[in-house]
Amino acid sequence: MRLNYLANAIGLTMMYIGLVILSPIAVALYYHDFSSILPFLTAGIISAGFGFIFRQAVPNSTTLENLNDIKKAEALFIVAVSWIIFGIISAIPYLFYGITPINALFESVSGITTTGATILTNYDYPQAFFFWRSLTHWLGGLGIIVLFIAILPQFAVAGRQMFFAEAPGPTEDKFTPRIRNTASALWKIYAGLTVLQIILLMAFGMNGFDAVCNSFATLAAGGFSPNPESIMGYHSNYITWITLIFMFLAGASFNIQYQALVQKKPSILFKNEEFRVYAGMILVMAILITISLVINCHSTVFQGFTDALYQVISITTSTGSASVDFINWDYTSRLLLFMVMFMGSCASSAGGGLKMVRWMIIYKAMKSELLKILHPNAIINIKVDNKTVPADVARQIVVFAFYYFLIFGVTSIIISVIEQNTTIGLSSSITSLGNIGPGFAKATGPMGSFDGVHFSTKAIMIFNMLVGRLELIPFLVMLQKDFWSLKDN
């Protein structure tokens, strides 16, 4: 890897993160909250200042006009380091509000990775604080690198390697000839849906500030809300259903949504195999939980289905928003919802988890292996949307799933030992690795907080959140000795 290329890209990223982090100052000024200017001004200056110094300190980094010939290893390193830096810089404003360093980092990383797990135990903070909290979701939803590829000329061509290093999904899926155009199209869809949700929430009674914050969190598949009771706190089925619909869209492929919009053919969505499985699994799990709620909790069919569908979509898409405190559900309903934590959203969406397309390919790979036992000479191709999945891609997905569950297993055991609580251990591990948000223990549930868990548990969850958002690959590759071959230029 070439140090001047790394310094150029990471320095630029830090400088522009410094500009982005100044945006809550406008909210502080609007609400005459002048004490909230310093936290974001300080963080912005630190980020931009270190970015400038970083580029100046490494020879030949500022003389690079572009990063067109950037290598894959360099792209993986830049993306991983940029996210770690983004998490640290984003934590700085929280320190000014009396939050401890580990809690500030937890809240920050939970925000940028769109996990939505929180350490807040009270919500007595100014609007600028909550705006930044939701904005970190929105920036992390599609990815800061994808944003910079869309707007910065330095990343226009080099963005290909970084785009696929950051974009969530197992395949290199682009839908315009140029990566920069693809990144721009994704952000247009993303921003357009966000604005539409803001308008609808305000039309049905939510105040403008809360509508902006909740929409940022919803389209990012995050979960942070300025209301301590999440969406449940607004006591409106209209708001619940609006949020439910946009959560569903946040977990669906933005690529497919873009194609359906451009071609004006909504049927394109249902022609996509992953979307059909995604929608079908959500419906099946929602119906099963509804039946359990009606029988065991004596809920009405409509309210039971509304609560079940909302929570299934929220967990599947890794949003973590809540329309009800599901900790109070019966055991069967909670068990079914826990299973949903392993489903995942669609590739090329804002959602987290293992991703539906990976489950599809794993299932088809297992089926093909069983068929080969019966028919040893048969040539059986794995296909998705009638396109053959290359053998190396299928193999990588199986390896990815192995490491995913290995990390889940190891971290859940460690957290269980630390907390002396298996429920906290299992749910904290998968909720952080899958970027989901709430746990399944009473203290860490949708109306609870992770403030009370051990320092070590928070550190493990921070690691899981970053690994889960970047989908393991950059971190696993960085463990290889050959990766760390550095040279000046």
C-alpha cells in the first residue's frame, strides 16, 4: 500500500467530515441554543485540522490530482480507517454534554453504523444534540464514502474500489456505467424518500423537528428518535404505518427502487427474487407473531398485526425502532422475533444483517450439494434471478456466513460471562453485529438502555457494530500479514 494515497484519501475524508459535523450549529442557532455551538465547532476543527495535517505530513500526498489507480487493499484500508475515525470524531460533541468517553463512543458508533442501540437514560438534551444523533444515522445509512464519491471530484474514478469496499452486499452491483453516477443516483433516491417521509409525518401531526429526526433514522435503518419511547411515544397508528412503510423501503435494494422509478414500472420490484423473499419472509413472520399475540396476549387482530409487522420490519431491516415494548410480549412472540434478528435486509439497501441474498445462495448451495450426492455427475448451477452465481462468489458467501456466526458465537459467550446473563449476551452480540439496536433483556430492550452494561461489553459491541456495518471483509483482510506491506509511493 502506498502511504501518499492513503494520506490523501483519509485526509480528504477527515476534512469533509469536519465540514459535515458543523451542520448541527444551524439547528443550535435556530433554537437560540448558543451553548451547543462549541461542541460541534470543536469537533469540526479537530477533524478538518487533523485531515489537513495528515495530508501535509506525508510526502507527495497533496500533489496527487486524483486517486484513479488506487488498489483494492488501499481501498479497504481507507474505508475501514475512515469509519473508525468518523466514529471517534462524531463522539466528541457528546463529551460536551456530560457523557463519559466510552458512552460517547458507543452512542457515536451506534449512530454511524445505524445500529440504534443507545446509552441514554434521560432525554433532557437540546435539539442540536438529537439532530446530530439522527444525522449520524443518515450519513452512515448509505455510507460516508459513497456520499463523497458522489460529490468530490477526487473520488470520481477511484471511487469504484472504495464504493464496493463500503457498499453493503455480496456482489458488485452497479446500475449506471459510472460509479459516481451510481453513487449520485443512490443518494437521490435516499434523500427523496427522506423528504417524502418528513412531509407525511408532519401531515399526520408530528412536529417538524421530530419528523426530520425520525425520518433520518428511518431511511438509514437506524432507530434513534428524539422521543424516549421511540415511535410508540407518538401514540398514532398513522405515524406507525408511515414509518413502517419507509422502514420497509430502507431495507429494500435502492438499486431496484431506482430502476423501478426510472422505468416507471413498480413490477420490477417483484421480478427481483431477493425482494420477493424479503417481502415474503417479513409477511410470514408477521403473521406467525400476530397469531401468537392474538392467542397469548389477547390482542385484536388489527393491533396485533400492526405491532407484529412493525417490529418484524424494524428488526429485519436492522432499524430497531419500536412501536411497542416487545419485551412484554409472550415467550413465543419474543422467540419468533429473536429469529428475525438473523434474517437481514436486501443487498444495496441501508439495512444491516447477513442479507437475504446471502441466505438464498447458502440455501441453494446446500440444495445443490444434496442433489450432487444423488447425481454425482450432474452439473448444477446456483442461480439468482436466472443469473448463474460464480462458484467463487458462492464460496465466499459461505465463508462470510461462517465468520459472521463465529464472531456472533464468540462475542455472545464473552458478553454472557461478563454480564452473567445469557439473554444479554446473545441479544447484545447479534443486535450489535447485525446493527439492529435493542436487546431482549428488560434493561436493554426497546425502552431500555445499554448504559448499565459493563465497560468491556460496550467495547465488544462497538467492535461488532463496526464489523457488522462494513460486513467483516475489510477487517478480516486487515488481519492478513501480506496486507500490511507499506511503501512511500
